[in-house]
Amino acid sequence: MTTETQKETLGFQTEVKQLLHLMIHSLYSNKEIFLRELISNASDAVDKLRFEAVSNADLLSEDPNLRVRIGFDADAGTITIDDNGIGMSRDEAISNLGTIAKSGTAQFLEQLSGDQKKDSQLIGQFGVGFYSAFIVADRVTVETRRAGNSEAIRWESEGSGEFTIESIDKATRGTTITLHLKEDGKEFADNWRLRSLVSKYSDHISIPVEMLKVPTPEYDEEGNVKPADENAEPTWEAVNSAKALWTRPRNEVTDEEYKEFYKHVSHDFQEPLKWSHNKVEGKLEYTSLLYIPSKAPHDLWNRDMLRGLKLYVQRVFIMDDAEAFLPPYMRFVKGVVDSNDLSLNVSREILQNDNAVDSMRSALTKRVLDMLSKMAKNDPETYQTFWNEFGNVLKEGPADDFGNKDKIAELLRFSSTHTDKADQTESLKDYVERMAEDQDKIYYIYAENHNTAKNSPHLEVLRKKGYEVLLLSDRIDEWMMSSLREFDGKSFQDVTKGKLDIEVEETEEQKKEKEQKAEEMKPLLERMKTILEEKVTSVNSTDRLTNSPACLVVGEFDMGLQMRRLLEQAGQQLPESKPSLEINPDHPIVQKMDSETDEDRFSDMAWLLYEQATLAEGGQLDDPATFVTRMNKLIVQMSN
């Protein structure tokens, strides 16, 4: 029965239009990947049907032999990719083919620059999937019928601003994609070319990828080729190995096969940085194939991003993005886990309350950490590449994963006063090995940016003593350090908090002079405290400064000034907290203040010291205009 429904014309999501335009131009030199992407999608559709058939076997009844088929017509200039998988309903076709359902799409598109090499890398990280068809085709037709539904639909577009959708008759479930090739894409409508691309990109697909078998020529007695039997049924044959790659022994899988399989599960164009293929037997039986990507995806910093491994149970696909098997700070890991110990009807909710999953999660987490540890030890250059891409996510680890805190700490990399460079290349192990003999703490400072950290007044006495300080300036750093208590028996100390227990070598005479000076300073400190009492809890003399006149210090157990500022910017309501102002009694400005009798001038100088200290630690002034007025006023007075 023919279904008559008016053809409907709809517009692409704005981001799709932008992506299509950029992708077609940026990926033109790598256009053969369209076949890999479309076969990968077809394979996913078959996997999803197999999963739904676990609870509804009738879905398989009309055609139980699952496969993907590729056909071509050189004369017409078309290629078809046909699967008998789950198919799509009308709404699913509109949603899946007309929009990009990924968070951060707009931000991703803003990164695209017009540099084709750079853009192709970014687009590869984003994953193009179905839209890769338009690299080689100027028109794409999709005919699909969802398993269990009677309605089928035809979706068609020329890859510009619109697509059409209409109801049709389709005898079988699944999806058929027809590519109407551009003139320079017709090279792909060729039997040998298509077979070689399947072998190159899709040999690892776990279902048969079939093409029509080329008949063996038959010859008559005179040696002439007999004409083909027009009534003979066409024969389809698999052109891939059709065996799930992760089920094969490691020594039978080549590096190229591992790399191509990574691109299949991740939809990433880049090659992976490292991988680990492991089969566990015993109390729990499962196989895992875990990959470390070489490039961060555009939405990696969103903790709510879709993440996790492809989950199979007894080689039956269960779900994408099974997040229960790795902690959130490992959301960069891609791959597959195939278990013999979970039931086929598992759901996300069941996974969260399964003891077997907890055991697998613990083991897989350690496997990733071991992979990174070996990389850091044996291939530090590659590890540095990993750190530059994913270091900020790994920094979530100490708070997310207390049990592996020490292992994660060994993997962290920092900038430090050892080089003063912004590059994060120094490990805690390196820091401890360089510690001075009389040093018993690991010192660090957190500031809004690297330059503010390395030039902070708080570092002056530490530099004088030859103590190395970790320079932290990433937003997550202060949260990370709040979860790190010690490393290799050495405690951490924020140099901007509390008292610095640093012994300065002094003679008895120097100690007496210091005590006498401290006593003499008390009236000055009280005068300043009276003026600044709305901003600071106290004004104290300090020996942590050697060049600067003043700095701000918070209590040992108080929230850092930078963290407080970030939370306030995010709209958090925090209890009132004020820092202390510590001043350098040997600085000329402080000594001049001690003898200043003009109270207005003294007040201006006190405020300027506080405001300078605020600026030095990366803070912002409540009233910059008044600061400038005070500064100008004192400059004029000094010049008279």
C-alpha cells in the first residue's frame, strides 16, 4: 500500500549549515573518510537493533542476518550504503540528520579559523559522521524504516540550507543512504576502490560489510568468455573480517588496526596517543580496550559531557557512553569494555548499583593510571603532549578519586620557580629531589595568571633561601591542592596563607635588633590598622618580604583569595573574610611612614600599601579612580 504524504521542507540547524560548509572545504583532501564514517554509523545501527532485540526478539524476525551492504552504479554516479539495523522514525531522522546534538557546538564553531589544516583537526575532534557524505556527494538520499514500525520515510538534501522529508513505502527495516556523487567524487563508484577502503578503514567492524561478488568468468571451448546468466541471483560476500577487534589476541592485531578501531569508537580523525588491550579472567571476566586520544575534544571541560566506554555484554552492544566504568576525571578515555558477568538487560541505573561494575571500575581506573605512569616514565615527551591536552582534567583526580590520590599526584605537572617558565613540565618527584637540605615542605602559590604568581612578593624570602615554589594559575589548581595533603612525606604549604616557618640565620645581636624594631613598629601598625580596619583583620610586621613593602596574607585554614574571587564571580554567597596586611619594616616607604606626622598623608600612604598589595596578588580595586588620585597626590607632594 502506498502512503501518500505531502513532502515537507525543513531547515538545517544553524550550526549544521556552518559545519557543512567548513567541513566540505577543510576535509576535501581526506575525502575518502566518508565511507568509514557511514559504515561506522551503519554498524552502530545494527548494534542498537541487536540490543533492543534482547527484550523484543520479534524485531529480528523478518531478517535475522545482520549486515551492512555497499553498492554502486558507475554509470549513474551513485554509491549506496544499506544496513538492516534499527532504522529511524520520522522524528529521529529530523533530529539525527538535521541537528547536531552535542553540547558546546557554538563554542566549537567559534574556534574555526579559515586555516584548513587547523580546521580539519578541530572538525575531526568534533566528529562529522553522517555529514561526511557531502564531501563527495552533491545530493544525499536517506530511506529508512524503524524496526517495529510500518512507516518509512525519505530524507533528502543537497547539503545547503534545507532538507526534505516525506513518507514512503519500504519493505524492510533499516536505512539505505544513496550518495549522488559530485563529478570529482565519481572515482569512488568503483568495485576495487570501495573494497580497498573497506579493508583499510572498516575491517574491524564486528558485522559483515558486504559487496556483490564479482563472478568468476567462464570460458567456452574456444576460450571466449561465456555471457553472464541474467537470471542468476546476485551473490553478496563479506569484504571485511567481521570479527570484533577486541576479541582477538593482541599479537594478532596490528597497530594500524588498533588505530582505525579507535577512529571508529571515537569518531576522531587523529590517531590515538596510547592504548591498552587487556583480557581479565577469574572471578570477573571481561575484555577492555582503552585509548588515550592525542587531542582534547572541544567539550572536554564540561563535566556533564557525554562520556564513558562502549559497553558490550557477551559481545552484544548495550550502550554508548557507559560512564559507570571510569571516574569523571578520566572522561578523555575512549574505548570498549565487554563483560561476561553482566546481564544483557542492564541499564544505566542498574550499572550504578552493581558490585561487578564497581570492581571493574576500580581495575579499569588503575589500568589507565598505569598506562599514564608508564608513558610518563618511558616516553616523557609523549606524556608531555598528553599533559598539555588533558592535564587540567587530570587535576580533578585528587578530589574525585581519593583512593588513587598518590598515583595521580605522581602524574601531575607544574610550572615552578626552578625555571619560571609558564610550561607545566615539573613533577613533584623532581621537586622533592631538588629540595634544599633544610627544606621540609613543598611550597606553592596560586595566582590569577603565571606572571602574577612568579612575581608575587610572597616569593621573596623563599627565593632568598633558594626554596623552589610551584607556580599555579589554572582555575582548578586551588581546588586540586585542597585535596593534596602531602607527597613523599612532605606536606604542602600555600605561601600566601598563615605563617611561613622559615628559619633565617641570625646572630644573637640581629635577633635583639629585630625584636627591638618590632616593638618600635607597634604604634605604626596600630595607626595603619585603624585606617584599614574595614579591609584587613590586622597589620603585622613580617620577614617574608625582602623587596616589596607589603603583602596580603589569609589565615592558614581560610579560603584563598583567588578561590574566593572565583566563587563570588560565580554568584556564590560567602561569609565575610578579611586578610591580614603584612609590611616589610626595612622598606624605605614603611620607614618614611613611621616618621610621617601629617595624618592625611599617612592615611593615603596606608591605603596605597594595601591597594598595591591587592594588585600584586592579582586582585581588583573597589575604587581604582581614588587609588589614582592618591598616587598622583603623593607624587606631587614628593616633587615639591
